[in-house]
Amino acid sequence: MAPVRFLLNGVETSAEGIAPTTTALSFLRYGARLTGTKEGCAEGDCGACTVLVSEPDGQGGLTRRAMNACILFVPALHGRAVETVEHLGRDGLHPLQAAMVERHASQCGFCTPGFVMQLYSGWLNGALTDRQSVKDTISGNLCRCTGYGPIVDAGVALGALPLPDTAEADRAQAAQLSALRGGGTFEYRHGDAVWFSPDNVDDLADLYASHPDAVLVAGATDVGLWVTKQHRDLPVLIDVSRVADLSMVEEAGGRFYFGAAVTHRAALEALARIHPSLGAMMRRFAGAQVRNAGTVGGNIANGSPIGDLPPALIALDARLHLRRGDDARSLPLEDFFLAYGRQDRAAGEFVAAVEVPELSSDERFGCYKVSKRSDSDISAVLAAFRLRLAGDGTVTEARLAYGGMAGTPARARAAEAALIGRPFDATTVAAAQAALSQDFTPLTDMRASAQYRLTVAGNLIERFRLELSGMPATIGEVA
């Protein structure tokens, strides 16, 4: 049996004799005795367990991502490098740690290592350019003591420092990691449980056809909770995060193609080019660590009625590409979702890519996320609208899509019908708002009441109209 081989704080490390669903947090704390990495929530929400994960970028350098160790499975570390807060301070206080001390940015200290590692990652990636960017960087970290101000101050101070020249060291580490990773499909076994990690889509298709009951995992931002919260036994897992064919973003012929394993972080820039409000929504999609790990395909394939991407992509008339063995097919994304917990996906069939058309000059688009917290929160309602307007302002085509309003992401077809053939004015919007009750019978839960959801869903159509009419509004910033 091949062990999991990776670099831990610069030292080559092997892991074996543990279940494939052992989390990196558990390994670090109880195996490696690196207790600076904390467990706060065990669901990727608080950021106390943040570590820096690096891997070859394919161009001789490294890609660095801050990730939640609490929902990161150890076999996913194979051929990668992990850095914890202990390594950051190995030669005395790092400038970031010194900035935290000087600004009294830690009180009880429990969350501090996670903030340090997240800001360190942001600095290395050139993300700490101003105060808002620092806030965006720590959007996935929670603190109950400081009020965040001193932490943001420390991040701003770090962002003003020059980056070290690590090119030569990065090249050496990338070569070392590639040697550890090896080629072909990595296979790790413990007892009756097995983890497969193919590196190309044909091997993935063969593996999934042979193991149709396997759980596909990429960032584990959803599957991780099956283990940490539901204590589910997952005997066969197939990691798709290393499949190069699924990790590409391409733009051609007026269409964007997002491979299923493209992370939300990697997809954000292209999504923002489709429309700024889509980029603004993605900036509020979970926290930075989850965006670094979670994938476009995962957010679609899990079929959640409150996933943020599917409603936006449905409004944009996206098509989904699936593969099963040697067979491939595509369908409109909206047709993929059949009912709560049910998708149009056969055993052994996986999401390969999603295809999104660009907006034409006569189309208007808006995307809005409504949640209790502005950052790192699940939506109560996600609304996305695409209208095609004639020269006189008449609506000739309408696609209104919502999340959080039904058992699946869905279009509001009655509301769409109320818009088509009419001017997009207050009277027409009122008719569309009234029609929403024909489209949806939402649930009342901890995030919102049914009436609140219906009211907000209608109000967002009016907001869209006001924005198109030129009234000032902050795109996509609804909380």
C-alpha cells in the first residue's frame, strides 16, 4: 500500500495506517503534535484551523492556498506541501506576527493562528492591497474578542511590505513535490476503505464506471461535513482535484467553459468578466478558504437548493456537460435538478464542465445574494435575472432564477411570463412580483420565513429595475 507523502513544514512526511477520511486537522494535532492549528467548528466556517497548502503550478512555481484543515482529508495532501503557524515563527516572529502583537490583535488567542495563516497566504498571493482586500481575505475567519479592527490593521501593515523573492526556492519545492506525487493514479488503502486520485479524465471515467457507488470529492467543503458532523462511513472516494482536464477555464466563441474541478477562487475572475454582479456575488461566496477548495462542479453536482452558483448560471442559460465511461452528453443546467436530492445523473456519471454564454449587447443581468451576514454565510435567497430588451425597452426574453425558494434551484416561469412583451417598468414588475406566488411555495427555516423569502424575491426584481434605470445601488451587495 502506498503511503500519503507530502511536505509538512518543509520536511518530507508520510502518513499511513489511518482512514482515508482522517482530517488534516486530526493528523496535525494528534499525529504531528502541531497544536497551533485549532478546531473551532469542524465544518470550515470559523477559520481557526487554517493552514497553507502549496502545490506545483505547472509552470515551475507554486500555487498557494489557505485551506481549512478540519475538512481537508489527509490523502488529498499527497504531493502537496502544508505549512502551519509553527513553521511561520520558526526563526522568530514573522513580520505579520509582529504586526499582530504591536496592534494588540489577539485577546484569547484561540483564533489567532488561523488569522495569521490566512493573512500570510493573502500576502504571498499579493491580495493585501488595501483595507477592503484585507477584509475580503479574512472573510472566512471568525473572532469573538477583538472586533477585527486590530487584525485588519495588522493585515494592512503586512500588505505594505515587499514580497520576498522565493522563485528559486519555489522551483526547487515544486520539483520535490512532483517527485513525491509521481504519475498516474494515486491509490491509498486502509482496511476496506480506499482513496483514488487520478490525474486525467479518462482514468477518472474508468474508475467511476468501476466504482459507481464511490463518493467524488474535490475540495471536500461538503463531503467533509458528512464525516465531521454526520460521522458517515465512506468506503470508496475518488479525488478529482488533480484531473487537469477538469481544472481549466477556457473562453472561446463567445462562451466560457469551466471544468468541474475549477475552484471558486480560480473561477471568480472569469465569472466577473461575464458580469460584475456575478463577481460581486462570488466575493461573498462562503469564505476565502472555502473558495480556495470548493469547486464549480461540486456546487452544482451536490444539488443543494441553496447553492449560490446554480441560480446565476441557470439565468445565464448555462449548459452542463457530463461523462460516463466513454459516453458524453450535455443538457441545460436547469434540467439537471429534478427534485430535492435528485439530479439527472446516472450511476458512474460525473459532471465534467459547465458552459456559460457571454451576455449580448441587448441583454441585462443582475445577481443578488441575501443573507444574515454579509460574508461567509449561506443565502436565504439568491436571485439572478437576465433580460433581453428591445430598443423601446420592451422585454423580449426573461430568465429569472432563484435559490432558496424551492427544493431545487429553479426558474420563476410565471414571473417571466408577466414580464415578456411589456416594458420593464414599475407596473410590469408589480405583475411579476404577484406571479412569484405561482412559482414558489418556500419553506420557513432558521434563515428566513416563507413570507420573507417571497417578499425579498419580489423586491429584488424591483431593485434590478431601479439599477437598470440608473438609480444608484451597490451591485450585488445585499445582506
